Amino acid sequence: MQDFSISPKEMIAVFWRNISLIYTLAKREVVGRYRGSIMGIAWSFFNPLIMLIIYTFVFSVVFKARWGVSTQESKIDFAIMLFIGMIIHGLFAECVNRAPGLILSNVNYVKKVVFPLDILPYVAFGSALFHAIVSLLVLISVQLIFMGYIPLTALLFPVVLLPLVFATIGFAWLLSSLGVFVRDIGQITGIFTTVLLFISGVFFPISGLPEPYRTWMALNPLADIIEEGRNVLVLGILPDPVNWCFMTAIGLLIAWAGFAWFQKTRKGFADVL
């Protein structure tokens, strides 16, 4: 029986060995999602825009929520801060929600020894990343039109996201394996990501919470990344290097743990499927 390496080096090597295949499969997923629709891939632009308008109306008009960015805060200011949280949460949620079905929806690959199953989480992340980039371009366009500038710290946004990238792919490896053996995982992840949407500071500033709640919120890494994303994209505040290093280390640990679990359990996929 083939032995699969669980070393951190192999985790990175899998990506570089198959980068062309990952790109091709991710591109096929993106194009396939909109194949047959009249507007085609343009939906990747309109979907986040429509959701942004709805959420902005509900929270800033109906509930009259404010972010406290300035005394003259407009609905556009609120929308921009909200959109950043939606982009970051959406990137994580799309991968995690799809992960339990990655192997189940590619059963034909399981029987093929030559196909590298461990790239499927990379493919799912690549597809989610495309939609996140489209949403980010929408955000930048809105900032330029209504605010007239983007702070230089915005260049650090990919750096801020790096811990989330590692952790998301790690969770994708873990959940894609668990999804083969426990079919209920797909239902649980949907509830989990919905709960995260409301407890990660997507719709409100963490600074606006009472002190005891802020302490609990500090245990949610996604909330911290969302806050740092707003700092660099809108407020022009540099990320905390110590906190970033800690978050990156945690992200790498999650990625390796997920990869190791996937490699250890993949031998049983064929028996179950």
C-alpha cells in the first residue's frame, strides 16, 4: 500500500508540483459555476454587490448601526467596513462549506492512484480566492469613487490574509477527509460558518462591544483578521507584527495538522466510497 508523507515540506511540495493542475481545475470550477447563465461570469461581480446593498440597507438604515469611523460617517463608510468583513468571512466560509464534499464529489479521482487528491483543497481555495479578488476590486473601486484615496497600507492586505490562507486550507484538508467518513459534517459546517458571520465582527466594530465580550472575541482568530483587514484597507494602520507572527504560526500549525490527518486517512477513502 502506498505510503503518504505527512511532513510540512511535502505539504508545500504538493502545491508546487501540481501548480499548473491546480490552476486548471480552479479555473474550470469558476467557469463551470456560471456556464449556461445569461450573464455568465459577470455574476461573480453582481452577487457580492447585491448582498452588500442588502446588508447595508438592513444594518445602516433599518437598525441604524454606525461604525464610529468619523463623526460624519456616511452609509458608504459603513458599507466599506461591512464589505471587508464579508470578503474575509466569505473566503473562509466558501472553502469550509465545500470541503466536506470535495472527495465525495470527485469519487472518480479516488480510484486513480496517479491523481493527487491532496490538491483538491488548493483547488477549492483557488476558486474561492477568485471571488474574493473580484469582491476586493469592487471594494477598491467604491473607495476610490467615494473616498478619493486608498491608504498605502492596503498593499499589506495579502500579508494580513496569510494566516487565514494557511488555516483555511488546513481546515479544508481536515473536513474533506472527515466528510468521507461522517456525512453529517457538511451540515455542521454550514451552521458553523453562519454563526461565525455574526460573532466575528462582520456587522459591528469589536471596539463597540462591552469589555467582557471583547475578551471572548479575542479568542476568535477570524475576528482579529477582519479587524486588521479594515485597519490596512481603510484606516491606514499597520498590522501588529507580533500578533501577525503568532497568527501565522497558528495558521501553519492548523495547515500541517489538517494535511497530516488527510494523508493518514486517505488510504481508507476507496473502502468507504
